[in-house]
Amino acid sequence: MSSTSIDPSRAHESRERRLTLMLLAPALSVVVALLVVPLCWLVWQSVRQDGGFTLAHYARFLHDDVYWMAFLQTFRIAFVVTAATVLLGYPVAYLAAGSSRRTSLLILAMVVLPFWTSVLVRAYAWLILLQRRGLVNGALSDLGVIDHPLILVNNEFGTVIATIHILLPFMVLPLYATMQKIPRELTMAGASLGGTPLHVFLRVFLPLSLPGVVAGMVLVFVLTLGFYITPELLGGGRTYMVSMLVSRNIELYNEWGAASSISIVLLLCVFAIFRLASLLIPFERIMGAR
Amino acid sequence: MRVTLSLAMITTSLVAFSAGTASAEQITFVSQGGAYQEAQTKAILDPVAKLLGITVDQDSAPDAWPVVKTQTATGKPIWDVIDTPTKDCVRGGEQGMIEKLDFSQIPNAASMPAAYKTPYSVAYEFYSSVLAFNKKKFGDKGPQTWADFWDVKTFPGTRALRNHPLATMEAALLADGVPADKLYPLDVDRAFKKLEEIKPHVTVWWTSGAQSAQLLADGEVDMEMAWNGRVSAVAKEGAPVGFTYNQGFLQFTSLCIVKGAPNLATAVKFVNAAMTPEIQANFPAYIDYGPGNPAAYATGKISKERAAQMPSSPENAAKQVLVSTEWWSSPAGEEAQKRWAAFIQK
């Protein structure tokens, strides 16, 4: 076939490609204008000082302990929150996926409902529950369980609890989406071959649900890394996450670059996490494409 | 921020509109919003507008600093006068973002103490970081000095301090026995050493004024350092809360003018009018913050009882320490702020 002759299928293909590009153009331009351009601006600022090139904003990572402690605490909180949401979210998603349509809708509604309440309101709600003269301490001391009020908030513990509460839907929903697609026939087949329920769960259901687990973990972990209001209100000042480092640096160094550099490093951490996760599970599956 | 920006845009269009149609002078005044700015509207802005026959447009930003930085960087600022922490006026002035004030045009500030003025700013309203305590816990024998605050045996209970070195370090030094008139320049090492002592007893290092009020109101802490306006608001709502101006830390926000302000001449007139003792004396009628110009107390507009509640009344000011903006904007002060985060985290 010579290249000059008109191949109808080829012409069709290139027309379709043009059309796809045209259809994509509005969305693409929005992404470029609102994400790519500001991001480049952020990188640019992070290497500028007094109108010249500098790596000073990055050098602080090497000699300022505060940076390391903030990253360390942020990642520690992210690990704990992720682990807790898996443990709490898995049974809920399992129940929702295995129930009738009505029951599963009800369960999902209960998971998603708090999601529509402002983060600020929920932080204050936790404060009312957990503080020294709060409901939890009040109930425990009325029951005679404790003599002195427990310190449940204004520390890392309170921050972690509220963060788990806020991020639980981000674990349950991808888990539910994955579990729902696992054919029930497979577990039935496992049972008919003599597997005990536990055995069938461990050997058949759990491995098939792992993509959902990884997806939820990545989402929760990455979202925790950027938390600001919750640690600010419930951390008692001692909980010092990366986002707070960003805002502190604007005040302290009077240079956008001092804050940009931290954002860039955090962003690189997020990319690294996505890359690691995509080694386990293809990226499209993490994002819930299939 | 989005609200601020859109407000700023509305202001710009208003400025453009009125510049095209009316010849009446006008300026854009910026403060921190909320109840505080509402009180100013009645106490200061409306009377000044009437006095000068100008229009005072308003804008607000919780933190004006980054906006001023951005506006002056574009070379076409839209704000004229800002009410902001004095430190921002000074560092803004040094970086060419704030106009130098010509005090010959501001005769109302002539009699004010030198410490209330800088080349770029003039004190506008006073507030104080005071020692507040729970009356239910301590009765009338609440802590009265920072040494008491540090004395966990005589005054057991939970404590809170602001998550910021300003005034907190001064408190530590007073508790350690440094005389009030020998505080500055602050002995940073000594202050941090003293703070380490109280650290295990501090339940919360608060960040926002609202948070400090909530801690007191809910009884989460038995004593804390907080801003006088926040404490008296909590007390007004009926919470058993008391405070003392003794060893309080007097601070003030200042008026300054954005470099290249669109209505520079009117802005200077506005600043002078806003410092008029009779107009300054309106502050206590609307909010628990004191007038920046002490002459306001001599106008007879402020009752003796009300003056006693004001952080800047001569009697109360005498019991307190005036926080040195100069020290805090010096390299040593900035170094102390950098050290703060490490102190809190460790």
C-alpha cells in the first residue's frame, strides 16, 4: 500500500484523533492554566531570592532541625492514620459490598454524611468530646473508670483521631468499589471446594480486594500529608505538620520561596508515593479507572 | 483569601468608578475585619469621613502583609491606609513598601510618646497580653505575676501560652526575675531556659485568639496568657474568668500608608484626623481596645471606670511592659522566632 493512496480507515483514525484533541482542549487548557502554570511559578519562586538564583531555601532542609521534625511528624501521623483507616474501613466496606442494595446504600450514606460537614465544625466537635471537661472524660469519670481526666486532645493523639474521622470515606469508597466487582461466585466456589469461611476470605477475597486497599491507602496517606486546620486546632501547638511549616516560613522569612521550597519537596514526596504504589498496583487502578 | 481578593477587586472598580464621576476625595482603609473593624467603623472611620468630608472605602485582610507585598510589587497599589501590627509597618518601610510619614502633616500625633511612633507608623489602638485565670479554681487569689504562673506548687492547674515567642519570652524573663525596665534587649537563652521549665505544665500552645477564649471558657486551662479583649469577652458571657493588667504586655497596631498609595495626600489627612483625641476617645465605647493617642483620656469622653478597663489608660499602662517592636524586628528578634518552632517541637 503506497502512502499517497487514501486509506479510509487511516483518514478516519486521524480525524478521530483531531476530534479527541479538540474535545480535550478546554479541559487541558484549564489544567495548564490552573495547575501547570502555578506549579512552574512555585518552582521558579523556590529558587529565587532578592532577584537572583539561590538554593538557600532548599539548604535549610539540611541544617534546620525544624524541617526534619515537621516531615517526620507528618509522615508518622500519615502512617498511623492510614493504618487505622484500613482497619476501620475494611469491615465497613466488606459489609456494604456484601449487603442488599438498600442496606449498602444506608451504610455508604452513613460513611459519606459527615463528609459534607465542614472540617472546622468537626474539629470543634472533637474538641467538645475530647477535652479535659469534655463528654468522654465526663462519662469515664462518672463511671469511676478514671480519677484524673485523660489528655485526649491538644496533642498528636487528638489530631490523629479527627484526621481518621475526616479521611475514613476516602478509604471506604475505593474499597467498596473494588469489593463490589469481586464476583461472589468465586467465594462460593471456594466454599464448595471445602474452604472454611476464614480460609476462603484469606485466600480468595482478600487478595482480590487488595487493589482497593492500596488505592485507599494512597489516597488517605497523601491527603493526610497536607492537613492544616485539624492539627492547628487539635494539636495543642505541639503537633507541627509540614503545612504549618509552610505558613510559618511565609511569616518568618518574608520570602515566598521559603514556603515554595517546602511545597515542592512535599509534592516530590507525593510523586514518590504514587510511583511506589504504582509498582504494586497499576496507576489506573489506584485512581479507580477499573 | 478569595474573599479578600474579590473585595479588593470590588474596591478597585469602586475606586475607578468614583474617580471618574465624583470629585470628592476618598481613601481605602484596611483593617483585620470582624467585630474589630465594625467597631472602628463607628468609632473612627465614620467620624473621620464626616470631619474631612471624604469617603472612606473599606477592605479587610486578616493578614495584610502578603497583600501589601503583592500590591506594591505590581507598582499599582489599591490600598491607602492600613491598620496592622507595627512590625509590618516598620519592615515594610525598610523594604520600600510603606510610605515614610511626614509628621509635620500629622499634628495630632505631636504629643504622643516617642515609643508610640516610628518613621513609618503611628500607634492606632492598644491591646494587651495579660495573665488570665479561672476564678472558680482560684477564687480571688489568682496568679498575679508571671512568677506565680511559673509557680506550679502554689498555683497548681493546667496552663496555656501563645504559640509565639512575642510577649511569651518577656513573660519568662519577668518570671525569672529580670526587672521590667531591663528586659530589652531580651536574653534569649535565659528566656528559653525558663520556658523549658514551664513546658511540661503547658497543656496548649494556642495559635488563634478564638482558641485562647475557648480554652478559658470551657475550663480546659486554669490560667493562660491571652489578649485582654478576648478575656473580657469570655467574662461578659458569664464564665468565671478574671485577669490582671499587672505585668501585662502592652502592644499596639499602627496606621501606615502603602507606598505609592493612589490617594496619598488624602491618606495623610486621614491619618491625622484618625489621631484626633476626641475621635480616638470613641474606641472604648465600642470595643475593649484602648486608643492609640493617650490624649484621648484627657478629653473627658472616657469615664474613669471605663478607663480602668482599658489597656492603654495611664494607670494600666504604668503596670505593664511596652513590647519593643524595634527589638522584635531586629535580627536577634527574628532569630528568636526561628528558634521558637524547634523549642515547641522538641
